[in-house]
Amino acid sequence: MSLNDRIELLFESEQVDRDTFEQTPNVLKKVEEFLELKLEEENAGSLTSHLMKAIQRIKTNEAVQTCSTALVQQALAKSEVYEFSLELLAPFNIHNSNLDAEAAFIASYLLSLTDEEEV
């Protein structure tokens, strides 16, 4: 399975809407540029699924509002990654929801993709 296959599967199984399906490649390109890393199924499959579902939740005003303290601390320790995560999600925030928990989850995926010193 490729990342494109994963993106199509999430759309075809109606877990995300067409807009999320169409926007995901652009969002992943921003991640690649930020991390200076090529995203593939092996390193970013889970990130892609979580990101697409997070975007869908945000658009339907169902954003996750809580996460563990450890996850928040990890995200805040690398504030540039956390801020980037917020920036990725912000365009989909049509309900002005608090995105702190969603961004912390995304930041944890991003931190796992690279050596923290390189970000």
C-alpha cells in the first residue's frame, strides 16, 4: 500500500469527505518541506491516517479536546513543531475550535519521524 492508496481508502470508506481527500496531498507536501523528509507509507502511514481524521473532526466541530499531560509536554518542548502542527490544522478550523490537543497528537507523529535536533 502507498500513501496515495491510504488516502483513497480513507475517502472511499467514507471516513473523510472529498475536501479532506483532495487537501491531504498538499498538507503532506508541507510536512515534507518542514521536516525535509520524503513521506512514504512506511514512515508516515499512521501520520496520514491520523491527520486526515483530525482534519475531518475539526471540520465537523468534533476536535479532540484532551490528551495526556506527557503528550502536551513533549509537544511544547519542541515548540516549533507544535506551532507547525497548529498551522497545518488552522485552515480547517471553521468552527474556531481549540486545536491544542489535535496539534499535540500531530506534533508527536512529526517528532517521531525525525531526529529532534534536525527540526
